[in-house]
Amino acid sequence: MIARIQTAMTLYVFGALGLFLLAVPWTSVWDQVAIALLPKALGAWVRSGWVRGAVSGLGALDLVAAAREARALWRGLRPRGQRS
């Protein structure tokens, strides 16, 4: 039971973080944070397309990890005699 809860929590964390990292670099929130909280040179670097793409790529990798955790959780919930 503890293993199922741990897998479900890992699925949630990877899924939420993946969606966040995939979407936020392309919103105005990303620009506002880069302008307001970072020095000018670093802010320009963070707003560049390849940094946004790299962060979105990490989000996509997190979603792949979430899918693998979902598969593991699904396998753990099925009765032992079934295969797919």
C-alpha cells in the first residue's frame, strides 16, 4: 500500500511540474519575473528562445516520467492474473 501511495505522489509531482515547466516559459509570467527579479543581462538570457525551449524540454521529460509512473501504478492496481 505504501508503494502505491509513493508511486501516486511521484506521478502527481512529475505531472504537475512537467505541465508547469512546459507552459510557463511561453507566458507573460516568465517575462515579468525575468524583468522584475533578475539583473538585466541575466533577464535577457532567460527570455531567449533557447532557454525557454530547454525549460519546456525538461517539462516534457517530466511528463514522460509521469507517464511511466502512471503505467507502474496501473500495473500495481490490476489483478495479478490479467496481462496487457
